Amino acid sequence: MASPTLTPAAVDHLAGRSLVLRVSPRHGCCGGRALLPVAEVGPPAQPDEYDIVQAGEVTCFVDPRLTDAVAGWTVDSIGFGRWRRLHLDGAHGIDPARGVDHRHV
């Protein structure tokens, strides 16, 4: 199972903590819905529901709907000081009506 690429800034931001790659539902103003992949500092609340991969020394908990797509993604840290956050590059929203198409996640 492949893992995402983590930049040195992301590894520094995680500071020894794990990474969670999950799907976040987003709702539009007119009733639309999309599933957006997001990167967060982990571990998740229910780790047994995630696939686990190693990216160097970082343990990544990956939503099973995203496992096949993470190899092409880069996790970075953006922002300044205490306003830094993780940024997921290479991932795209998922239309929940069509399911997960790993070529466009």
C-alpha cells in the first residue's frame, strides 16, 4: 500500500504525531454535496476504521475510500506561526452520487 509524500514542513508541523487523511462532507448553498479529502493531525477517534500506512517515520491513518489514491498526494504545512495548518495537494473532491473514482480523488 502506497503512502502520500510529506514535506519536511509537514513532518515538522506533526512533531511526532500521526496524520489522518479522511473524507469531509461539504454541503453547497443549493443542496449540493461533495466529499473533500482533508489532512489533519491525528490519531482519529476510531483508528480501527482506517487503513494504516507509514510515510517515513509518520504513521498515516487513511480513510479506506482514499487508500488507492494517496500515492499521488503531497501533504504540506502552510501558514505562519500558530496559524499553520496541513494542506493536501493533488486531491480533488468526490461526487458522492458517483462514488469514489480514485483517478480524480
